[in-house]
Amino acid sequence: MASVEEQDRYFVPEPSRWPMVGAVALFCIGLGAAFAVNGMLMGKLSLALGFLILAFMLVGWFGDVIRENRLGVYLGREDMSFRWGMGWFIFSEVMFFGAFFGALFWVRTVSVPLLGSLDYKMLYPDFEAAWPLSTGPGITQAYQAMEPWGLPALNTLILLSSGATVTWAHWGLLQGQRRQLKLGLFLTVLLGFTFLGLQLHEYGHAFSHLHLTLASGAYGMTFFMLTGFHGLHVLLGSIILLVVWLRSLKGDFDASHHFAFEAASWYWHFVDVVWLLLFIFVYWL
């Protein structure tokens, strides 16, 4: 347990090169994206280079933080800073998804009834004010909406199970059961990547059989924006948990020092809650 004097100290690391490396990566990604949308070969090369540099930066920067943690320089005040930082990050993610859910709510409860009113019948005579839309502005090809039962319901079960396994792993860590910790984390990572694999299969089915794409009007746009960004968050969470699992294999973390594990589990539970809302409001209702 750190003394009062140690807890009042705050570790200030040496100047780091990683922010500059990250800036170069983002410049290459932005430049590549601009070139790629104009069909230039240099765009794809710049994008690939940018993402490689970004991956290099993430590995190096987080590696430095892990090494500093193992040296014991992070005590009470640093731990509190990490907790506040992760809390605000998750809050920003809540606002991010809140904006997309707000757009979905607006389209369904305001825009669709408005377009179905008498004032717009002259513009869209064949429009039917029913969700999901089958006719209307922007819809050039008939499509079928995604059914909630089947892969979406299975993915819901998988993600809820992963929330249970990461909690079980946490219990093992607090009780000093290293085997339970490692097994729980492994199962969580496995379930996360299984979810992603099934979501990719679902997207393939939507494109080829249901003719559902981003061009499928408001329904297609909101469906792929919400589920796509959620899938990106599942990928990020799975990678974070994979790193935590690899660190646990090396003997990192104990009952009193394991914030990296806690941060990963907070993020994963957030991903679970967002998916439940997605399943209800995007697939089911």
C-alpha cells in the first residue's frame, strides 16, 4: 500500500515522440482519404501507410505506459487520473451514439409522418409513411428490412454472455484465482470476435439477399451507421481485452492494482448496453 507521501506525488513522464508519430499517421490517413475518394492510386498507399504508422504509434505508446506501470510509478493520483480519463471517454462515446439514436428517433417520429402528410403528397405521391420505409426519396431499389430473430438475436446472446464472462474474470482477479481470470478473459475475447464474424456474415446477407445498403433510404443509412460504428467499437474492445489477456498471462494485475482490466471491462459493458438498445430500436421495434 502506498504511503501518504507517495500518493501525493504525481509522475510526470519524459517528453515523448509518440504524439508527433500520431500526427504523421493522421496526416497520411487524411491525405489518403482525400486522394482515395478521387480514385487516385496514391490514396490507397497513403491510407495503408497512415494506418501502419498509427498501429506502430499505439503499440509503442501503450508499451511505454505498461512499462511505467510495471516500474511502480503509478500510485494514487495517477490511478485517479486514469479513472477520470476513462470515465470521460466513455461519456463522449455515450454522446456519440446518442446523436445517432437521436437521428433515428427524429426520422421515425417526425420526418416520416411529415412526409406522409397531405402537404407532401404532391412531391411523393406513392410514399407510405410506415417504418421501415419501402418507398420515398433516395430509395432507388426495393429492399427488405433486417429481421430481429436469427443472427441479431444470436449476437445479442453472445454479447450478453461476454459481459458475464468478463465479470466472472473480474471476480477471479479479486479472489486471486488467476486461472479463472485468464479463462474468463479468453472466453470474452473469443465471444467478441465471434460476434464480429457473425455481423460480417449478416452484412453479406443484407447486401446480396435483402438488397439493403447505405443507399436504402433513411432506414439503410441509420441501420448501417449504428450497427457499423457499434461493430467498430466491438473490434476495439476485443483488441483491448486481448492485450489485457496477454498481460494476465505474463502475471500482470493483482487484486489491488488492475485498472487496465477495469477500464477494459467498463468499455465492454458500455458496448453491451449499446447493443441492447440497437437490438430493441433498430432490429425489433
